[in-house]
Amino acid sequence: MLMRADDLRSIFLFAGLGDDQLDLLAADGEEQHFAAGEVLFREGEPADSWWVLLEGAMKLTRRIGREDRVMGVMSTPGIWAGGFRAWDEAGVYVSTGHGDSDGRVFRLPAEKLRAHVESWFPFGVHLIEGLFQTVRKMEATARQRESLVALGALAAGLAHELNNPASAASRAVDMLEQSTNTMLTALVHLAEGALAAERFVALDALRRTIGPAAANTDPLALADREEAVDDWLSAHGVEAHWRIAAPLAAAGVDVEWCARAAELLDDATLEPALAWVGSTLSTAALLAEVKDATARVSELVNAVKSYSQVDRAAVQPVDITEGIESTLVMLQHKLRGGVEVVRDFDAAVPLVEANAGELNQVWTNLIDNAIDAMDGRGTLRVSTRLDGDRVVVEFADTGAGMPPEVQARAFDPFFTTKDVGKGTGLGLDISRRIIVERHDGEMTIASRPGATVMSVRLPIRRSIAS
């Protein structure tokens, strides 16, 4: 409906504008009637219109958890909302506008508002743009700090996780050099002792009877076996008995096996033969240790690749379980202190169309918050299930819980209950934006002492653009 300049002249907002200016505004905009309960604009949509109340009342609400919270009521003619794209090309509505009663608004496209203000108040445009840019820069800086803190924590945890297998592999390689030298020296001594080929073959066959199952891992039993083998070697004139006994006993060799080996050897070849057997057993054990350590390193690298989604498309079919598992690996250093992780993954959950890297950021925030809530000790239950056309992911912790006043503000930007320096209050805000705005999902909190559940509901097929 065409807007009349006379209807704008009585509004305090337009005081100071001349008749020509009011005529231009009225010509570029329109009068729009609304009914009680009617939605005029929605939270998160592009704020490409400027709404000025002329008559009646409008209610502004925001979605927090499962509820729409009233953020304010516009009831005075001249109060306005939206139009942010006049100053910021990425501006969106920060709330949803409903009719609280029947009424009228003046609706002006944001680009028209920008053109008129630039023409009439160029200095004011610079002030408004400066305000927008300052606020956006502050928020971006805070978000960047949140990301850097999270990245630093993950990097420290990854370094800790990599250090253990890397150190084990390094120690094993150093010991491999020693066992290899011992093996070669023993072979030289066997050659010098003129051990017959058929006896060496028999000794090797006897060596092969020593299997992993023969080893007893009980420390006391191992110490007793090593002492018995050491006494037997010493009694049979083996000078380096203390060095040879340890690898033989660790592999499960007992005095009976040593006696069988002695039947194949003479005094000149007994010590080098047993030294050779011991070094081969040590070498096999050390190689197995290197294999296990490098496999662990490989698993961690794969987990990092899965977590960071390197070389993967932004939006793709995502395995929710895989993402959660890789996130748990990345946070393993924080879980070791006393957090038991209980997994309850539904095998029927299908792949979800999503940005895997962004979802992993959400899982990181929720798991990290749960660990902090339990002060590093408790039970973290992670579950997935299918509910119609949506996948439900829940993170339940046994922490102290959130009081109602904290739950009400949990998703507010910059709100945090952590100590200074430990949080910026953006983790849940970022997570909610990723789930709600980027994936058309929902995020809710249910909390009581000893049981807090963070629930995420994601559509299997995404219905909004990223």
C-alpha cells in the first residue's frame, strides 16, 4: 500500500526532515498492515527492510533452546527494527517480529534507506558504519581468540598423545641397535666355535618353540623365572649370565628349555648360542613395540585428518559417529584424569548432509564443557539415535548441573561461568549458530544436579543454504 508523507510527518523519528525528504521516503517505501500474531520478519534472515512502527504493537522474540523468548515490545510509533543491510551487507535480523496487536508499519528497503541517509546526513553514515565495524571487529576478535584457545588446547593434547608412542618408538630403535650388535657378535662366536650346521638348525627349531603365549606377564613370576635362569646360566659357566637371562626369561624361557638347548651345544658354543637366541627374542619384541607405536601415531594422524576434514568438501554426507570419535581422540588428554566415556551409538543412524568440520567444532565445545562441568571426574555418555527425519546427538555429564538462571543465558554471546582467562562465553553461542543457522537444526539443554544433557537435533537433509 502506498505510504502518505503526511502519515510520517507526525512521527518523532522523522522530525527535522523537510517535505521533499518525506515525499521521497514515502515514495520509496510502503505502508503495511499486520494482524496480531502475524510474523513480519524472522531471526537470522537477511535484514533487507527497515520497519518503522506507525500504529499498534510488535513483539520481538529470539529462539533460545526450545523456547521463543520475548526480547522486547515495540509499542511507540516511530520505534524501528531491522534495515541493517543499509550499513552491513551481511546484516541479519537479530530477532523475530510478530504482531502483538493489529497495527501498521512503514517498510523501506535497506538500500533505499542507505541512499537517502548518504544524501542527507553523510557524516551520520560514517558514524553508523564506524559503530557497526567496531562492534563486528570486537566480536570477530573475541571469536578468533576462542578459536585460538581451542586450537592451542587441541595442539597441546595432540602433542601429548604423540609424545608417548614417538618416545616408545625412539627407545625401541635405540635398543634394536644394541640387540642387533649382540646377535651379530654371537653369530661370529658360533662360527669361531665351529658349531655344526645341523646343530644350529636344531637350535633354531628349538628357538621357534618359544611363543608369545609362553611368556608370563606377572611381575613376581617373571622375576622368579629370571632368577632361576640366571642361576642355571651361572652354574654352567656363562660369564654374561646376567645379561642373557633377562631376554630369555621375558620370552618365557625356563630352566628346562635351557637344559634342552645345552644338549645341542658344547662348552665353547653354549654362551654365544644362548646370547644369539636372547638377542633374536629381544629384536622381535622391540620390532613389535615399534610397530605398535607407529600404528598409534598413524591412528592419531588419521584422527586429526578426520577431525579437521582436510581436503573434503564443505557440505557432504557426514558420519556423525566418526566425527564424535575423532573429537574424543583429540580430547583424550583431558579424559584420562578420571572421565569415563560411555558410548551409545545407534547403528541405524544414517549419514547427515552437513559441514563436517563445523560439526566437529560443536562436538569439541560440548565435550570440553562437559569435562569442565565434572571437574575432570565423572561419566560422559555420548549417544546418537534416529528420530523421524532427524538425528539426535546427546552429551550427558554427571556434573553439578546448571541452575535455571544459567540455562536461560547459556547461549548468550560472551556469557560464561568459567574463571577469567578460561573462556570467552562464545563456545555455546558459536555451536548454536552452527547448528541452528548453518544446519537448520536445534540445540537444547536439560539440566539438574548430577545430570546435564546437551541435545543436538540435525535434519538428515539440510534445507537451508550455508
